[in-house]
Amino acid sequence: MVNVRIAGVAIDSRGQHLILLKPLTDDAGTGRMLPIWIGPQEATSILIALEGIEPPRPLSHDLMTTLLAAVGATVERVDVTRIDEGTYYAEITLRTAHGTLVIDSRPSDAIALAARVDAPISVADEVLEEAGIADESEQPHDDEEQRLAEFRKFLDEVDPDDFQG
């Protein structure tokens, strides 16, 4: 397993949302990244968690966090375990009063939860090898203010009804 961080959430040329996972040991613009295509609601949920923004109403992943806390469970780690015909699989490892519990999950939900509780995220070596892409991103710039302003604009324009299930 390779320990990774969330390098970003993006939209591809077809308008599909994706999350980029990057090994902790690699600098920006070097090594590999793992793109995982996700839904727009999950992308928004992950961005909200990364920016530390409090949504007006709890999102599904906030509810998951509240439920885990209510039963005394903690997220020990999240693992992207395999890829099968383009579908990624993940597991959430919980520490409970009754021991360790491993739960099957979609990677997007597992990562959104990990982002909220600051749990480590790992990717199986074979997954990174099979589906990873070369990181050709530029080195970080001082454009954090611009990115933050764009995200705030997105949040100002998002309709809460988009998140009703």
C-alpha cells in the first residue's frame, strides 16, 4: 500500500469530476497520481471538507461522521484496494469498542469521510501501477487566493437542493 494525499478535485475535458490522489513521498510535478472519477455531489463534499467549510445543512458524509462518533467508532484508515474493469473499490477500517471492522465502500465516500476525520488514505500498489498517470502538474504557485475565491464563488452559486437525496 502507498500512503497518499488528496492532490485535488478537478473536472476533466468531458465535464466529469475526478479526485487526484498523490503519494505522500512525491512532490508536485513528479511521480504519479491516481485519478478516480466521482460524482459531482461527492466532489463538492470532498472540497467542502478540504476547505474546512461548514455547510448550512449536514451532508451525507457529515452524517456518517456524526453517526460514527455517536457509537464511539473512529476511522482508522481508508484504502483504495483494487480496480476491476474501470471500477475502483475501497475499504474503510473502523476501530470500535468491539474491535476492528472493515467496511466495503465507494472510494469517493471513503475519501470524503477520511477528509472530514483526517484519516490516512492508502492505495494498493497494483492500483497505482495500473491506473496511475504521470504527474505533469506545475509546481505550486502563490495562487491560493485565486483558487479559494473560485471555490467560494462555487459555494455561493451551489443550490442546497442539489444535495437532497
